[in-house]
Amino acid sequence: MTDYGHDLRFGTFLTPSAHDAERVVELAELSDRVGLDLVTFQDHPYQASFLDTSTLLAYVAARTERVHLSANVASLPLRPPAVLARAAASVDVLSGGRFELGIGAGAFWDGIAAMGGRRLTPGQGVGALREGIGIIRDLWDVDAEGRVAHHGRYYDVAGAKRGPRPAHDIDVWIGAYKPRMLALTGELGDGWLPSLEYVEGGLAGVDDANARIDDAALAAGRSPSDVRRLMNFMRVDLSPVSRGLLHGPAEQWVDDLTGLVLEHGLSSFMVAGDDPVVAERLAAEIAPAVREAVARERGAGAAAGAGAAAAS
């Protein structure tokens, strides 16, 4: 049983479809208006039917007021880290501190190569991501002395000026599935951001991944709770009949999500499907009930722990 104690966040994972761009923006505005915490978009620059995600994030930032925004996740092989750092900081400044950086090592290598990116092996992708995260954080660190110089295997930055300063401490959420990427997440990440449908073994695989992240965090001198556990749900359904996890009535969703927090360590939930009704009900009915249930269980656990300590 794992609960890392993070505050709970709920949001949407929207398709950046170019053929109905205004509807994409309207769904983001709806997510903001109904009180969800996060709006995220896929980032596939090689997909001609999608809007460019960096441009979309900036546009949506101007059309929303409170919701936090992120790519889910940014394709590092097609977004040079120093440039990505400035873009992220810029959106964060313009949005008043509402941007988080979801980032990945890359996938769909034929598409990446078609757009001029380097084709990397899985191991090379992990190495490039490690270098990239270091460069990004160096560019954000405007209080450090001197310019940024990084001469690595995958990236060469020769004296870049630091800045702009982000409006808040931007989280780096890593899309990871395999052991080396999970270890990197525990070592360097502020969050783990996969999609449940792609986690091998389902919820058992989530538990295994959490353990790998925890071990890597401890080995790096960090606490496992330094890494927020986020999750995308690509296929969900609000319906009267229960047919599995997040496929059923709202009451079942509350039970499912509460269990994911208390038993599997998750604390941030993004639902795909581009369904405004799901977004509205998630914000109005489901999220408040999950927060209440989790707070009640956490309070009971804390009281039991205090009682045991007093008895000893």
C-alpha cells in the first residue's frame, strides 16, 4: 500500500487536432472554467493532422485563467533543450506560473527522422534526455554565475545566456516506462507521467514502476515523495454499467480513483477522449468526492499513527 501524500490534481489529455482547432481550445477553456487543475496535449510534431503543441500551449495560456498547462509529453528529439527551456519559461511567465514541463525521450522514430531529428536507440534516448534536462534546468537557473556550457554526447551548448526566469519552479514530468527511464525519473524528475494503457502489467506494473522510481530516488539522496505520480487514462467511460476501471458510473469512478491514490501512489489524473461531459462531471462530482475520501483516509491513518506512538 503506497500513498506519497501529494495533493490531488485532475485534468484533461486533449487531442491537438488541426481540423477542429477551435474545439480543442474550447475544451481547454471548459477544463479551466469548470475547475479542473490541468490541461495537457499530446506532442507529435511529425503528425501533420495535429497542431504544433508548443504554439497551442501558448495560445491556450492566453485563453485560460487558472488551469496549469503541459505537453504530454514534449518530444525532446525534435525540441532542442535550450530552445525548449526558453519556450517553457516564456509560457510560464505569460501565464502567471501555470506551465509544467512534461518531457519524453522520443518515440515513433520514423516520424522523428522524417522531420530531421536524430534516430536514437532506447539507451541513447535516455542519455540524451539526461543531458537535456540538465541543460533546461541550467537555462532556468538565472541566479547561477556565468553562461551555460554543456559539451555532451548528444548536445553541445557553448555559452548560452541564462533565462528568462520562470514565474514559478517549473516541474519536470518524465514520460517513462522502461527500467532505465524509470531510474532517470527517480533520480532527476519531479513527476512520472505515463499512460496506464501502455504500462506493462497494468496496475501491477504501476506498483513495479513506483518501486523502481523509489529506489532510484533514494540512491540519488532524494525522497520517493519528491516524485509526483501522474497518470493518463486513454479510454474512459461514464456509464450506468460497470465494465472495469473508470468504465462505469460516477460513484465507481470515485472508488477507483481513491484506490489509485491510496493503494498505488497516484495523485494526478488526466482523462482523454475529448468529451466535455466527462470533463464537467470529473470537476463537479468526482474530483471533490475523491478529495474528501482521500482526506478522510489520510486523517484516519494519521490519527492511528499518533495513537500508536502515544501508546508506545
